[in-house]
Amino acid sequence: MFYLTLVLCFLCSVIMTPFVKKLALKIGATDRPNHRKVHRKVMPRLGGLAIYISFLLGMLIFQPDKEYHIPILAGSLLIVILGVLDDKYELSARIKLIVQIAAALIVVLWGGVDVNSINTPFGGEIKFGYFAIPITVLWIVGVTNAINLIDGLDGLAAGVSSIALITISSMAIIMGNTYVIAVSTLVLVSTLGFLFYNFHPAKIFMGDTGALFLGYIIGVLSLLGFKNVTVISFIIPILILGVPLSDTFFAIIRRIVNKKPLSAPDKSHLHHCLLNLGFTHRQTVLMIYAISVFFGLAAIIFSQAKVWGALLFITVIALLIELFAEVIGLVGKDYQPLLKRLKSRVVSSVKNR
């Protein structure tokens, strides 16, 4: 029965997307080209509405018996309403942040989805106490915006989200969490149905309706099953979302280094850097897909590692991320602390011979 539900959700997304496209053009929910954007013509937004409707259909059929099920649906509905209004009216960053926090609080306070404590690798425990709620809200809001930030090329956010959902469902299978398996696969097939129209050259954009919804639901799902976990295990959802989170992290560093407001838009995100290096639109998207798969596999391998092996593994991953960011100029052309140190070591070793 569940497999039929997945097929139904996929077909619903494929069928609904053209209707949503017509609706977007009719109400003026469109994305006009400018100096920061890659597309050259007016494009309909609102595509995430097709993803959400298809997902909602699956959830109505599935109807799981979990205390956080209704709160998750309520929070995602609020996020979708926010996305629809933003796609149409382009709301201010402050309003969007307030609504995102409200949606996160719904699942935290009503659904009880929060991280209360973390067990250290050496037998201790870190209890968050009153900080459990703000930490959880920060994670959900952070992931929500991270997915939104990478939505800059045809099929990019949809594809990266799909890879993250595949990884989350794989981890859920390992942990035996049937709820996360079901919800993540329902969102996955709904997103893949939309991706049929969104991959380059795109016929419709998911808009904030899709990017915020996917970010929100992925943020929530990545927390389920990681309550009261070890420090090592808590790194797994960070690895799963390696592409959007690292892109967001370096965007913050870039704006601090350049003394710009954190909310200031620019053309220095991961996909912009790869395009500037000469890769085509399609090549850039496929390359970021490959990086997302790397992070997904890293998360699964990491989950099976012992403590010291996991610490070594994450150190290597962190160094690789920093090197990659410096090579492509993710922070800036002059920001190369690690590369400069490596070059100086190589030069000094050559001179000493």
C-alpha cells in the first residue's frame, strides 16, 4: 500500500506542476532576471506548491500515529503559506524570519521535537536545559534558510534536497525509524516529480514556497531520532546537509570578511564560484549533486565509525571542505589561509633540500 502511495505522490507532482505554473503566471508570482540571477527571462515561481500538495496527499493516506505528526503538518503549512506570499509579494527578511521561528516553535513546543542533551564520547553528558528550545529552533531555521540560499540554478535545490532526503531515509532504515522513512520518501518522490520540470532548462522555479518547505521538513526530519545522542552522532545531520550548510557558513564568513550585512545578497555562492571557473549551468548542478552524494555517503560511513575513527574522519572532511572553498574562492580570492600555509611549507621544504 505504501509503495502505491509513493507512486501516487510522484504522479500527483508531475500532473500538478503545469497547473501551478499557470497559476503562478496568472497571479504574477514570477521571478524577473537581474544582475544577481543566472536566468535571462521571466520565470514562474510557486513550484513548491506542487511538491507540498503531493506530499500532503501522501500524508493524508499514510496518517501515522506519532505525537509530532500534526505539529509537523501545521508547521509545514505555515511555512508554505509564507512561501506563497513571498513568491507573490516578496516579503521582508524580518517577516520571513519571524514566521520561520513560529513554525519551528510549533514542532518544538507542541510536537516535543528538541535536543535535550548530548552524551560525550567519554561517558559524560551535556544537558542543554533551557537552551534546548533555542538550539533546536536555530537548527530548523538555519536549515530552512540554507536550502533557500542554494536555490540559484535550475534543479539545484530540488536535487540537493532529494539527495539529502535519500540519505536521511537511509539513516532512518539503519535506526529503524519508520516515521522518518515514510515522511522522507513521500517528500522525496514529490520533489522528484517536480524536478522533471525544474532541471535545466527549467520550465518553472520552486520559489520560496518549495525551498522553505524543503528546508523546514529536512531540518525537522534530520532531528528526529537524534534526541539525546552522542556528540559524534549529532554530526551526522550536519554531514547530510553538508552542501547547503557549508555554503551558508562560508557566506557568513565572506560577509564578515568583506564587512557586509549578513542578509546582503551577492554572487559568490558555491554555484556562482563554479560558474565563474568556466563550468556550464548543467555541469555546475551535476558537480554539486556529486558533492552532495559525497556528503551523504560520508554521513553513512561516519555513523558506523568508532569514536577515534569518527574524530579522524570528520577532521579530514573539514580540511577538505576548507581547501575546496579556498581553491574556488568561496570566501574571496585573497582568502587562502590553509593554501598559503601549505605553499609556504612546500617552499621551505624545497629550499632545505
